[in-house]
Amino acid sequence: TAGSFGLVSSFNAIGGKYKKFSYYVYNHSRSAKGWRENNRFQARNTHAFLEYRFTDKTKISAEYTNSDYEMQQPGGLTDAQFATNSRDSFRERNWFGVPWNIFSVNFDTKVNTNFDVSVKAFGLIGERNSVGFTGAANVVDAYAKRQVDSDNYKNFGVENRNLYRYSLGKLKNNLAFGMRLYQAKTERFQKGVGTTGSDFDLSIEGKFPTQLEFLTKNFALFAENQFKINEKFSITPGVRYEHVNSTSKDGIIKLNDGVLIVAEKNIVINKPLFGIGFEYKLKQTNFYANISQAYRPVLFGDLNPSSNITDVIDPNLKDSKGYNADLGYRGLYKKFLNFDVSVFYLSYQDRVGR
């Protein structure tokens, strides 16, 4: 595909089967000069999938995605300049890039007619990089040395999901349950003294003034069961237990008026979450209702001051909590119209912010 402002997009794929193997590989590349000045980009996404079927009931597969995204970031416009010409840009040395690797191995099997098991091991290794002049819009870029920021991510996990079908009297019920182990490591480097050039160059002088390391370990268990009261009405309660252990290693933060030494911190969260759903079936339609708890833990980004020296942080920040609820009517009308009409309510309490 070719389009305006230098857009070129290409998608190429190949897939097929050989005996018990199946495969699919694609590459998607895009680039453009951008609608605004200093807004060109290039992106590539490459994916590979391979599956082997031992039997009709058991299979194993592997997936890998490698992507790279590089974008020149425009800017440097005041409100008045934007109103005069919104396509202008007074920043030509600002860049953003995200090299990314995602991979997984999946194993699925039907132990018998009533029991399905799925296991997935997965991971992510990636970066988030930026370099540029970070002054306010009304400050002219005098081509001094740019600021370089970089995040490195290494995340790995294993997840197990199971479905067990059983009977209570004449009615069949379904029990879904499983567990998850996960570890995420983030290395954060900020405010590096970069080059005076204009290209996407991440090299710096000396070391990064701000250096932080975060490690999060997560263990979770979940279960939900569909109880059929009769052929029309069912109730599905569920529970999820989350154990989160987050650690911030010793680090340093460069502030406007000096350097802040950050001592090691540890946050441990043990949180049960509950939910329940209801369904009432008619001939081709059904009514449904659900409500479930939700929460967002306090993150290290909330506890560490930014470069803004006026920030004052409450050391006793609480986790955010809330719940989601919905009520609806869905189904098929005269075999040609599929519909779903619903209302929902979202409660977000103790939200962390300024």
C-alpha cells in the first residue's frame, strides 16, 4: 500500500501444513514522512508461529514476535503557533524507539471428554528509548546536548488454565480454575547527556544520572464455577487470589536541585478478589448480570519523585479499589440480527494522582 505523505506499507505472509506440523510467518513494514514536519516514522513487525499436533486432543505450539518502531517526534509549538499552522514543528532532534521481543510456548490437551488443560510459558524482552531536546515549547532548541532516557524490560511467566465439566443431577456444570507465576524486571535510566546531533543516537557521556531498578513477582490463583439451577438459569461465582511482591533496588534520581539517593523498598500485597455472574436463557436470547471487584496497587512510580522538585509524596499511599457491574440483554432475532444491549457501572475509588 502507498499513500499520502510518503506512506509505504508492505505485508507478506506464508503459512501451511505438513503432516502434523502447521506454520505461519508474516512480516509487516510501514514507513512515512508524516503529516507534520519532523514526524517521519518506520515500523516493522515480524511474527512466526509453529504448531505440532501429537493427536487430535493434544498439541504444542510456539510463537515469536520481533518488532521495531522508530519515530521522529515533532513539537516546539506554543498555542499561538499551533493556531497559525498546526503542521509546523521546531523540534527536529527528538526521537522515540521501541525494540520489542515477545515469545511463548503453549501446550493444550484434552485429558478426557470432561477435562481440558492448557499451559503457557511466555516472556518479553524489550526497550523503550528516547533522545531529544526536552525544553518547554517556548524555549528555542539551541542544538545543545540532548537528553537520553532508556527503559529495559525482562518479563517472564507461566500460566495454567483448566476446564472441568461435571454433572449435578441431570444438569451439566463447568468449573474453570488455574494459576499464574510471573516476574517483571525494569531497569530505568534517565537524563543521560547525549550528543548534539539530530539523528536517533542513544550514546551518552559517562553514566546516567538517574538509575533505578524495579522487580515484581506475582503469584495468582483463580477459580469460577457455573452452577446451573435449571436449563434456563445459571449462577457463576468466581474468586481470584493475588500475591504481589514488588521491590525497588537502591538507586539514584537526578532532581533539578541535586541528587536523591533512593533506598531499597519492598511492597507486599495479598488480595482476594470476588465476582459473580447471572444468566437467564430464553429461546434465542438471554438476560445477564455481572459484578466483580477490581484494584490497582500503588506503584513505585507513584512513590518516587519526578524531576519536579515541588512534588510532595504521601508515604502512606493506599491501593486503589473499585468494582465493575453490568446488566444486559442479548441474543439472536429471527436468525438475522445479533444484538447486545447493556448498561454498566464502574467504580474507581482512592485513585492515586496529583
